[in-house]
Amino acid sequence: MSTFAFLGAIEIGLVFSLVALGVFLSFRILNFPDLTVDGSFPLGAAVTATLIVSGVNPWLATAIAMVAGACAGLVTAFLNVRFNILHLLASILTMIALYSINLRIMGRPNVALLQQETVLTPFYNLGLAQAEVKPIFLAVLLVIVVLLLWRFLVSDFGLAMRATGANPRMARAQGIATSGQIYTGMALSNALVALAGAMFAQTNGFADVTSGVGTIVVGLAAVILGETLFRSRAMLIILTACVIGSILYRVALALALNTPALGLEASDLQLVTAVLVIVALILPGVRNPLKSLIRGGKS
Amino acid sequence: MISLSDVHVTFARGTPLETKAIRGIDLSIPAGEFVAVIGSNGAGKSTLLNVLTGDAPLERGRVVIDETDVSTWPAPRRAGMVARVFQDPMAGTCEGLSIEENMALAAARGSRRGLGAALTHVRRDSFRERLAELGLGLENRLGDRMGQLSGGQRQAVSLLMATLADMRILLLDEHTAALDPRIAAFVLELTRRFVESFKLTALMVTHSMRQALDYGDRTVMLHEGKIVFDVSGAERDALDVPHLVELFTKVRGEQLDDDALLLG
């Protein structure tokens, strides 16, 4: 594998580690299987790209994209909490609705960002190649996000969120308003996924309405891989594991795609991801957020 | 002072499954009193607790805690006044979280949960100190997952957790029913100790007539959603299990089913 392909894998792995962190929040912390992410990822990309093209500051555009993602999460949470719609179905409904909304936002299926200023532009003039700047920028961003998320999850408020997912009855008895925690957690989770979409658009130079397909599975694959490699109960390590899981997954994928003997093409990516998650589901002893959902047992 | 007046609770109202769980209960518990509530299955004991916590919506009546009418308050809002220990040791704690994390959750009961660290050195030290009171050696296992403890240990920790924050009343929902007799006795003694040393107002639901007479200051018997018997003081001291059985039989107007209550 060339250095270029390797850096590219790291870069995309870092982008999707934001998805992994979001998926970790919904699936693991809140015990809320949320498929909204397949819609909030392209939502983040669509909002950022459209705003940047119309001349808005890229940082502001990214922030607005995160707010949009948070709103998508709130819609799913609202459907579930207020109307008691099954979490999985509620999230699918939001996801489907977002497909149309994303098309409306962009006005067309994709928006190119090639000559536009992005949050990365100022760093391209520091003497490093673009292919090097992108992963470094993303790595710094991820360090900040992981540290903030860690501080949040070990706070009194974050602990209340963890209790909400782990034992809602006990949480309520301790005075925790569980629905408020679900709203906050889902908003945060989808804001992170939208941030991933915003970064995807700015590092790849485009936003595409179909770019969200399979986001949830990629996020889950990263979470599972991270948890399998790092068995720890320390929150900072668990969060870091999500990031490393995402990067390793992309590097492994790049290796597979660059091995001619396997005969894989880039378009096989979703199939490979699905197979990987299925293997993780079947393997005994692997902690898996989907296991409790699909098999009915406790993960 | 806790007072219930004319409390009615009906589940699934207007459906064929309609159940009148509480049919008019008036009950005043002065501060510092420890009340044992007894009754057979379906007598409304658990519903009575849920009325106090805010988990069971009232059809009629009022719940007043220290002169505040909390009848319409949802459970989380009442949590600062009401502490609860569940029957199922799994229900009252988070098994995936550590002992100290569970304690931090309980210590913040009823107060605003902010973004400050949940586990500080000060808190850890006080948790360690409190755990040592149990005499179970748990003070050295703060970071262990709650799920690694036995049912009895978890129940003892649940009880301890209930006392970490202020309350107006402690509710004990058959909190020793799921434990083996030796551990149950330990948890009951612990309950007595906490109620005495913290001067708590407590309401303990039990299946056991022995416990209903041996623990607390007052015994209340529920039957079909009503209070049928309420005794305290010298009158209560003179009572023994056979008397209670006799009373119960009279109330039910039928022969007592051996399985209905544990006499021991």
C-alpha cells in the first residue's frame, strides 16, 4: 500500500471515528439503537457544503451542521419518548425523511467544494502536503472531541445519562429525568455524526446525498472492533478505542482493497463491512451493541 | 410528616382489565416513625409505595409531604424527598457501573446534576468510609462492577445508597424478600441501624408477619386496597404472630392459605 493510500485510510478512519463516538453514545450509553445517523451524516455534509458555497465562514457552517444533526437526533428521540414509537423504527423514519430534506438543502444530489475555502484551507500553506495536513487536522480535532466527551461522561450529568441507558427505573428513582437524558444524548450523538459529515465534505471536497448509506454499520464496526481490542472499563480508554477501532478498520479495508489477489473493488466496501459486523455478531464472547437487539439476550 | 388522604388508584381504568389497587387510604406518618406494612399479594402494598414515589398516578386523593402537596409531582421531582430500596437487588443499582459510580448517582439524588466530575477524591473518601460501615470489605472494592457483588451485598449497598442524600421518607419494598434468611437478617439489622442513627421516617413493605411485628414502631395491614388494621405502641408490643394471623383471617373472612403469607 502506498503512503498516499495509507494516509487516506487514516483520514477517512478519523472522519468515521466521529461516527463511531456518536454510535457509541446512542447504542452503548443510552441503549438506544439509532439509525438516524445514515441521514444525519449526509445532513452534516449537505448543510456544510451548501453554506460554504453560499459564502458562509466554514467554521460557522460546520457549527450549523452540528446543530442540524442535533435537531435530527431530537426528532428521533421525540418520536420515541413522546409517542412511544419503537426506537429503531423512530430512527428509520427520521433517516428516510432526512433523505428528502438533504436533497432540499442542496437543491441537487451533490455539491462540489473543490475551490472553496474550508476549515482546512489555512493549514494547507504551512509547507505540508494536503494529504498530510488532513489527517493531522482530524487527529487534533479527535483529541479535543474525545477529551470533551470523556469529561462529559464522567460528570454527574454524564453519569446520569449512563444510568438512564443502563437502568432507567433506578435512574428515575434517583431523580433523573430520563427523557431529558435521552433527548440530550441523541442530540449529542447526531451532532457528532453531522460533524463527521461536515468533515467528510470538507476533506473530500463534495457532499453527496447518498454518502450516508451504511454509516451506521461502519460506526458499529468501529465500536465493536475497538471494544474487542481494548477491554477496559475506563471511559477515556473506551472512547479512544472507538477512534482506534475506526482507523484500524479503514486501514485493514485499504489493505484488502490494495491486495489484487483478493479481487476486491471499492464498491465492495459495504458488503465487506456487513460481513465483518455479521462475523462480530456470530462470534461468541464479543461484546456487541447489536446482540441484545437482534438476539434478545443481554450483551 | 407524610400524609395520604382519600387516596384511590385504579389501573387500566375503563377497560375489562380495570383493577382498583387502592380504594381509599388515609394514612399519616409522623416524622421519625418506622412503619411496617403487611398484606397478601394484591393487597396494594407496592401500589402504596408507588403512590409515595409518584410512579402510580392518583385517581383521587392527596399526597402531602411536609406540608407540600406533591400529588401531581412526577417521580424524578419527588426524588429529593423520597428514597427507595427495591425488592430486586438488580433493580436498585446499575450492574454495569462500578460501586463508586452507583454511589455517586445516589449521592446526587434530588440535586441538580452538573458537569462537575462525579467522582472526586472527597467523594471517594466519604464513600469508602460509608462502605466500611457495612463490614463487608467493600471499602476496598470501590471500582468493582456492581454486577460482581452478590444479591445481599448489592441490597446492603442499595440501602447505604439511599442514605447518601437527604430524604423525608425511606421506602423499603420487600427489600429482603429475594435474599436468603441469613443475609436477609443482616440487611434488616442494617435497616434498623440506619433508621435509628439517621432518625429516618421509613415505610417498609413486607410479606413476613414476624418482620412486621419485630421491626419498626407501627404495623399497618392492607387488604384489597384498604387499611384494615393499624396498631402501634403497647398494643402492638403485646401482639404476636398468631394474633396477627387470627386478625388477618377475620379480615379476609376465610381460612388463611398457608402460602399466602410467610409466618416466620
